[in-house]
Amino acid sequence: MQITPLSEQDFAIWQPLWQGYQDFYEVQIPQATRLVTWQRILDPAEPVFGALAMADGKALGLVHWIFQRSCWTVEDSCYLQDLYVSPQQRGSGVGRGLIEHVYAQAKAAGSSRVHWLTHETNSTAMQLYDRIAQRSGFVQYRKQLD
């Protein structure tokens, strides 16, 4: 398996994985937002990044991360926003590899930590997360602003 940064020619590979992620979480992100997200990932001025896990020319999974300021640290924090592994590849180490890739990118960028969220029903992924990170104990609240 190789993990490579997303590049302009990867859109056709990225889009089905991104749709699979949305299907998993039962959300529909508008096409306009999808295109803006893609442009942000490609824009070196943006703090948004992405990578693909590939093997034998086949996409196995994707990860997106964002560097952000924190009032708790001097260094930027790294938010691992999206992680998706194709259903056939789950349990094969792809998810761990993508997370460790983000750890390495965050460390190289001088970040002091990587953090992420998952849905409370995502018990399979949480088995991995509990082995490679510490559960914070925080509960997320949010309000959609229309």
C-alpha cells in the first residue's frame, strides 16, 4: 500500500471514495461544496489536505486533514476531518496507515496534536482508534446556522 497526496488528476478516484464516506454517515453534501472542497485540498494556500491509500492501481481509502489554530497550544492543531476505507479493505490496516500518515504530516508541520471525531455507533473504527489514540471524553455539541 502506498499513501500519496491528492493531486488534480485524482478527482475521478477521490470522488467515489468521498461519496462512500457520505453514504456511510448518511449525509448528502451538495456538489458545489464537493467541488469547493476539492479546490481547497489542491490550493497550497489552504490549510486543507488529503491523501489516498492505493495498491495495484486501486484506491483503498482516503483521508482529509486541516491545520488550525488553538487557544490551548502555541502550535497549530491538526484535525483529521474525514477518514474512509472501502468496505472490502476494512480491518486490513488501511485505516491505521492513513491515520499514521496524518500523524507524520502533522508532526512535520510542527503540530502538537491530531484529533478527530467519529459517530458513537462507529464501533468497528473505534476499536482501532482506542488502540492508536486516547479518547478525550469530550462530547460534541453543534447548531446548524441557517
